[in-house]
Amino acid sequence: MSRRSSISRRSFLQTSLLAGSAGGAALFGPWKHNRVYAAASDKPIRIGLTHDASGQFANSGQAERRGTEMAVAEFNEAGGLLGRKIETVWMDTETNPQTGTRVAERLITRENVHFLVGAIQSGAANAISQVAQKYGCVYFNTNSSSPTESGKNCHRVKFVWDGNGENFSKAAARNAIQSFGKNWFLIYNDYVWGQNTNAATKAVATEYGATVMEEVAIPVGTRDWSSVLLRIQQAKPDVVAAAVGGDDFKVMRQQVSDMKLDRKPAWINNQQDWPDIYGLGREAAFGVFGTTWYHYLDLPGVADFVKRYKERYPTTRIDVPGNVTYNGYVAMRELLRVVGEVGSTDNMKVIKALEGRVMKADDRMQHHDAVIDADSHQVQQTIYLAQGNPKPRDDSDYFEILSSSDPESIRSVAGKECKLEPYADTPSYDQG
């Protein structure tokens, strides 16, 4: 089931205009090495971006998009890839699995993209990956963190770039029990990421000796948290472990603070995404939480990456990059590197080059080397624990990094549920 095509200049322009009118946005230039393209191929390498611009994760989706487009722009400014321009076509997945399915179908069958990149909500990511696997299109899930994404919902074409809920739980649970106590109250968003992250948190916490007092599922879109916060107040747990994200997390955090529950009990917020708190001040970063990256890590390349981001996006509301932008950037950069190394956009060549790939810590701006697990396609990477910073160096310094966990010490067992499709059952895919 090979999808190969060639397009003329005229049809390419028509396709670009169609993408723009349908919500797509093509990214061009500036080109410093036009002679290279003229000597090679007029056909660009097209990448479909599946980033949210509406729904619960709209802010994160656009932060992620800035990272992916920044990596593309840097490649283009250095001469492109395989002697060709790289073009992105973006469509809003609306934090919605049904929309994700439609977007993936359109990008593959009508926009003729070579690869798919993006996703915040795990349900949408799963939907996109099913379409990608049907056609054989390599898909980089940049920011979805449900354990199921690299577990039971894994696919040969899908690569998962964020840490998952189990990784973050393992990084936090043992220290939380020792520091705060064994009586835990669990709350979680009632959809795939929240459900599976909560299950992973419960399993890890009880393994280390915690007692779960109560578990409460929170419907997506909840704006009045008073009933569950009163239950927490009455139960008096040592720890509240929350798997709540996006706009729901913002509302919850404010109401926790209003009820003066932000200091006691202790709060373990599985992962804190930068777009959810940026602009609210360091007080918004309450409790202990995980992240994959921070803009003040004292590591090679971090300050330069922040500087390049600021220069490229001088007017964006989030004026320093966070974990979501970082994940989008390093994922896209690695995809483009691998395409250059194998000298082809052929899906099987790219997949086999990615499986088991080791990425050095200094290059990834983390403390430990990362590896793409060949059996689950999840990036095993450093996980940081953080809390609100009591001594910020400036208005953007919200986090105090408490520790870093090496990938092996927090490896997710969810990957054992992954059954990747055989190579022979994965369609050949190369848009040429």
C-alpha cells in the first residue's frame, strides 16, 4: 500500500493554497542556499503538524507548535534537508480524538505529507496514530503522556517523546511518602490520560507503602471544585496526588489556593506543563511535580536554545520556552536528522533508524542520555522533580529543580503491553 506521488510547481502551489484555506499554514524560507534546491528537487518535504489551537490544551498545542516550527526553520536556514525545502502544513486537532482522525486522514491522503508530528491529549494522539499506522506514515507524538501511548496503544509508526504518567509517578512517589506521609487521596481527569496516570500513580504509591484513602474522577471541563476540595479537607490526607491537566488544572489550582489547601496537605501534581502556569507567577507552581526540561537548567545548550527562541518569537505571550516547546523542538529535530542520515523519506528506513537510537545528554539539554525504546517506541529520558521556587532569579523563574532521575530508574512497565505491528504488516509509505 505504497503512497508515492510527484507534484508540479503548479499543483504544489494549488495544494499550498488549499492547505491555507482549510486551516493549514505553510512555512517558507528564508532560503540561504537556493542553488542547492535548484540542483536537487523542487518538491518540498512536507510535514503535517497536528497541534491543538482550541479546546482544553490549546495553549500547550501552540507552545508545542512553536518548538516544531523552530526546528524546521533552523534546518531550512541551514540549507534544508536532502537538498529540499521543508514545508509544514498545520491543522487544529481541537483537543478532540474525532477531529484528530479527520485531520490525520486529510494530511495523509490530500496534503500528501511525508510525516506527522504533534499531539497533547492522549485520546487524540491515539486516534491520529491509528490513521498513521493504516497508511504507514511515521508519526511523532510529541507531548501526550498517558502510559497507554507507548503501551497497549503503541504502533510501529508511532514514536512517543514525552515521559508518561508512570515515569513521573516513580520519580515522585518514594520521596513523597518519606517526606509527607502514607495516607494518599487521588484525583484525576476522567479521560484516558487521567485514568491511566492515576492507575499508575496508585500502583507505584502502594508498592512503596502508601494507603489510598479515596479516588475521585473529575469530569473534563470542571469549573467548580468545591465539593472535592471539601472532601479532601475533611479526609485530612498526607498527600493529594492529582492527574489533572490543561484548563482544568488552572481552575483547580486557584480554588485550592483560595481554600488555603495549597500547603497542607502536600500536593503531587504528576506533571506540570509550562503553558498551564506561565504568566500566573511562581505561586502557581504549588506542590511537587515532574517535568522533562526547564529553561534554567545549568547544562550545555540551554541558554542558547532560550536565546534563539526569544529571537524567533519576540512577541509571543510565553517569552521563554518550557517543557512542551522543548519536546516539540527535540522531536522534530531528531526526525529531520534521521531523514538526513538515511538519505530518504522511506518509512521503513526511518523507523529502523529510530528504534534503539541513543541521544546524548548534552545534545538533548538533559542530565542523562536518552534512548528510543525499540520495543515500545517511547523515549526513555531524564525526569525532573520540581516545586515552586522560593528564591526566583527573575519573573520567569517559577521552578526549583529538586532532583533528576535517570531513565532506567523510572522506566515504565506499561511498555510491556506494547505489541508493535510486524514490519511486513506495516504499509510501505514514501511520498517521494
